[in-house]
Amino acid sequence: MLLSKISTDLPLLWPSGVTLNLEEKMNLELGLLKIHEHEDFEEVLFWGKIRGIMKDYYIAMALNYKSHKEFPKKRFFWCTSHNWTFAELAPLRSGESEFVDRFNMNFSGEHDKILVEAIEDDQKDEDLDPVIPGDQEKIPNKNFTELDRLSYVVRSICHDCQTVPVGAFRMAPGGDLTRNKNFEGLNVPALREMKNYGHFRPVELAEKREMIDRGDALNMPDFFDPIEKDTPKGSWSLVVDASGTLACLRSQLWPGYFAYCKSNCQAYGGIYVGDGIKHSDLPFML
């Protein structure tokens, strides 16, 4: 959700029940403005909120399109209501992602909480009790904290869920991706069809990759990976309000992610508000 549209677009999420209180909106807008001014990003978005037992994490995403062929560079920032000061969320180091799945539980809200303690090099050969039962070899060189887990979870949700309507972006000559200023929104019939929504991420499907490589994406609005091809089938549900002019997409894989799109206008976006726990059993329930 773009910084400039928090006040106008947040009410469009009413079918999902997602909202923010006045204190959250005011402090988030100020915090996001500081991110924008600090490094002059082309876009700053409110990505969402991950609930914690003691404190919640608020996440921002900044985008730079220039000099990044085919897809903008994403950078993530986090803060809590303790001081509303955003700090950059560093990506995980090589090999650390393997620790994440072992903690499929609620976040505490204590970013410096150690989840897996590192062992010094001179201690690794000693006969110590395993830090992780049955997996003594896989011990990080640096303490694996809740902030490390948060970084991985945010990026995973972004990869699996961030969604835009077909036509909202265009591929310019030279391979630069830009928002389509001429996008007039989806019409009412198109609003109801899952095929008209795509993943806002670097293209992964071979057929879409070939389209871009051939240069056909310059003339085609649907060059992103379509969410209707996500596996397992049934990962998304789509609800249209009684007026038929507002659609709300809900992720079943990451409960808490919602995308919205209003017909015949440029009002679209997405937000995550949840506990940061993936519904890993979904393939066995569909």
C-alpha cells in the first residue's frame, strides 16, 4: 500500500476486516516519510504488520525502479510501536534460512531474542549437548535471532503473495518496469476472474520468461506470473462485494495477506496483517 494512499485505500479492505487505529496511521505515515526522505526512494509502501505476543512488528517496503532491469529493487524496513523508528531489515546470510522452519510459532516481539545460539569455533569439536536435537552439525556461526526469522518470513510472504492486477504495470523499451499511468483499472467482469491478477516479483514461469526475452512484454499487459497457477490449487480465494465493484483476494497459504482492487480506477494494493505463520498443511487440506 503506497504511502500516499494509506488514508484513501485502507477503507477498501473492509471486506477483510483489516484496519489500523488512528495512532498507528499517524505514526506510520511519519515513519514512512522519514524513510522516503532519507534515501529518496522512488516509492515507499506500508507492507503490513506481523503480530507479536509482546509487541507487533510494522514493515515498510521501498522500491527503486531506475537502473534495475525488468524489476525494481526491494528493500525492507521494520519498527515496533516502542519508538516508530524504522531500521532496515537485512536479508539472511547463506545457510540461515534452514533454521526458520523450526520455529513455526508466534513471534514474541522481542527482536533480539536468540532462537539458535551460535557456538564458538574452538568449542565445535567439544562434546557438547546439541543446541538443536538430532542436528548438531547445523549450528549457525552467528546467533540466529527473531529479527533474522522476521526478515525471512517477510520476504517469503512478499514472494508468495504480493499481487497486482493485470495491466497495472508496463514494460518499457529497454526492459524497465514502470507503473502504467494509463491503467484505468479492471472492469467489473474482469474483477471477478483470478486470471487477471499476477505476482509482483521477478518472473519465474518459463512461458512468461520467454515472452519477456522475445520483447513481447512491451505490448502485453499480463507478463507477470498469474496467481491462478499457484500450487497448491486453491491457494487463493476471491470475494467481490455486494456492489460488484470491489474485489478482495485472500491468501490461504499465508493467512493475513489481502489484496484489493476497485473497478475502473487505479485503486489497488495489498497488505499483510497476521501472525507470520505459514499454513504449511494447506496442500493436504485441499
